Amino acid sequence: MGNPVVHFEVIGKDGPALQKFFGDLFGWNVNTDNPMNYGIVDTGVPGGIGGGIGSGPPEHAGHVTFYVGVDDPQAYLEKAEQLGGKAMMGPDEVAPGTVIALFSDPEGHVIGLVKGM
């Protein structure tokens, strides 16, 4: 059985501007009421995949990615590296019970892994 895409993410230099842009463009509700000001996206469409929009660290150019639900992010990071990818971040617990990790595929595209979402 495969693993589902469970979340998308847009990270850039100016998170609030990106939150407003995508919210206005697509009619999404973007809720930033959390300690990290990470914009949780509700598309308002049944069956739509939720996502997040926010700022990255100053040295990070940003990325657009999707997150795949997995049971063991570390094991998948290791498997991605065995297949020619590169671990970029994590695994890190970002909220109680939610662990994320990022890797790049062999062409440099950023892909996320998440457990507990």
C-alpha cells in the first residue's frame, strides 16, 4: 500500500505577504493564530488537501513542496538517500505528536515527510 499526500507548503522570505497572496488568489482561509505565525490553509473544499504558508529562516530561499504521510520519517529519509536523494531537515517534532522531515530528490526538489498529521 502506498503513502498519501497529506499537506502542501509554501515557504518564502515574506510569509505574511505569501499568505495574503494565496488567500486572496484562491479564496483560502489562512489562519496564523499559532506561536510560529505559520498560516494553516483551509481551502474550504471538501476533500481538498490542507496546507501551510509561512516564512523560512533568513538564509533559506524558500520552497514549495508536498508532505507524504509516513510511519517512520527517519527510515524514509534513509531510504531516500539510498535512492539518490539527500536529507535536508529533521526529523523534528513541530507539534505534540507531529514529526516532520524534508529531503531533496535526485534533481533537488524538496519533499516533506510527516508522521501524526
